[in-house]
Amino acid sequence: MDISRLTTESRNEHSSKLDTLTPEQFVDVMNNEDQKVAQFIKEENHAIAQLITQVINGLNNGGRLIYMGAGTSGRLGVLDAAECVPTFGVTPDVVVGLIAGGPSAMTVAVEGAEDDESLGEQDLRDLNINEHDTVIGIAASGRTPYVIGGLRYAQSINVPTGCVTCNKASEVGKHADYPVQVDVGPEVLTGSTRLKAGTAQKLILNMISTGAMVGIGKVYENLMIDVKATNKKLKQRAVNMIQEVLQTTDEDSVKLFKQSDEQVKVAIVMGMHGISKEEALERLKQAKGFVRNT
């Protein structure tokens, strides 16, 4: 493929004199371009919602959300996967991020890794993917062989697939059951897809993971009630959430937090119904994790 035909490789007329601008002028140009990203994403809201629905269905059946990408795209997937553990209290195997070249590629480029379709397939084989998993390929260009190889393999064994790309009618999109393809226009710095394309991908991954976690009961109202309180700041936030939901005193909130073994969701259900930790856990089990249904 002639990559010069890709939108992400085109030259941006608004930044054609980039090397002559003052820092003030440069920031204005870049900020003006960045502001367009959210509106471009809005055009794909329905496609994003469909992909989220698939991820929710998979997670509810014991499946995983698996991101795969190369370079910046891969790093964004790994980042989003890593953040799900402390934010939503899931284990690291529930949301998985794969990057071409393996973990070392997070900080140092691994030459040629993204150009090998077989590596994408092998990384998924190593995870023993099944029909309850959802594999999402992330590729700004929409043509990354590593991602195409992975999605092609997933589809061959009937594993649902999605993608997040920044070129319409992409090659990657052809291998996705739930394609999300956002055209964000040419980059301020030609071809540097860590910029607008990367921003768009990050925003979309935020939607996918957060929307999926809402859909499996990890959120009450707009509170992250399954947060892992691993430091002082998070412990205080946890107590504040309990106090906010139950409209109780700080002292009672701290007491419930401790009695629940520092599980915000459990503490809230205990306080709501005046029950023990064991009873709260049973109610949550019956409600499939949704506080509102206890």
C-alpha cells in the first residue's frame, strides 16, 4: 500500500510553516487541531457503543478484553489495560494489552515487530483465546501487519474482534466485526500519529474500558466502587465514597470500610441494608455485582 494516500500521512495545510512559528503560535495551531478530535470521534459513537456491548457480553461470560497494537497504539492499549486493575478492581488477566515486540517495546522500539503478521497470531495463541474474549486491534494507519495477523487468526476461530483505527475503510477494519474508524485528518507534524490519532485512540479506549466496566457492575452512580485502595489518597477517596452514598458520618464510614476489609462496594451494601459483610457479599453475588440491584 502507498501510505502517502492515508489521511494520517497527508500534510496539514494549517501547519505547513511549522518551523517558522513562535512557541505561542505553535501552541495555537496544535490546540486548534486537537479540538477537532472529539467531534470526529462523535461521528463513530454508535460503532463505539456496539463494540462496548460486545465487550460487556464477553466479560459477563468469563471472557477477556484484549488489546493489541504496535508502537504508540500498542502502548496505549497496555496503558488502558493496566489502569483497569486499580480503577475497577479486576485482575490483570481480565483486560490484557499486547504490544508488538513484547513488554520491552513499551520503552524501546523493536525493529520489524509490527511488520510480522505471524507475531500477532502467536501472541493470541499464547493467550489461548476463546469465543468469550474480545480482541481489539489498535492501529492509527489501519494497516499494521501485526494487528491484521492477530485479528485474522481471532476471526478464524470465531473470536469476536474490534478495531480502533484513524483511517476510514482500512485493511484492519476488514478483519473487525466491530470496527471503529475515526478520520482525524492530517497531523500537525506529518505522519506523527502519536498526536491527534493517538489522542483519538486514547479517548476511545477510555470509552471502551470504562463503558464495559459500568456494564458489569463496577460502578455505582458515577463512583468507582471497586477501586483498590492501595495508598492513603485512595483510602480517603474510598471512605469519602461510602460517606457520600450513605450520607453518614466520617466515623461510621471509616468503620464500614474497615469491617468490609476495605472493599467500598461491600461497605456500601452493608450500610444500605444494615447487614454483615458476608450477607453483603451474598447479595452482590445474587445481583451479579450491581449495587443498585441488591
